[in-house]
Amino acid sequence: MAKASFNDIINSDKPVLIDFYADWCGPCKAMAPILQDLKTDIGDTGTIVKIDVDKNQQIAGAFNVRSIPAFMVFQNGEVKWQGVGMRTKQQLKEAMELVGA
């Protein structure tokens, strides 16, 4: 199966949470179990995608990602919510629910 492009992913009808991170970022690593829990909670109602800013500088630049971890919720190609820094599972869940997860 062909790998979906970033645009294909964010153009979903379902909310898509993008986690902009880097392997060297301590707070980013701390978010991993929170995102796992969130994925369990939301199931198929939304998607969570991790984007490594070091490997995807063009995407990070296009969305003005200057600090990490950074989060954006997309639906139908539009940014519906964004936040920078550590977030709780509840904060991220509420952001996705705003969009309809």
C-alpha cells in the first residue's frame, strides 16, 4: 500500500491530531504515553500522526512550527486547533472533540 501524503492525511473528514516532535526533545518523549492513551480513548473517531520536525522540515516550516512539542488538529485540510508544549490527554481529547472525534 502506498504511503499517504501529509495532505492526504490532513484532508480527512475525521479529526487528525498532528504531533510535531523530535527524538532529542525530552517533553516530546514524555508525550508518547499520553498520546498512546488518547489513541485508545478515541479509537477510530480520529487519527494521531507523529511528524519528526528534523526529518520533515518543509512541513514543519509550512505550519510555522518553532517550538516542540507542537500539536495541531486538522479536519478537511484546515487547522482547527493548535497548541505548543506539554498537554494533558484531556486537553488533547477536548481539542479533537471540538472538531468531532
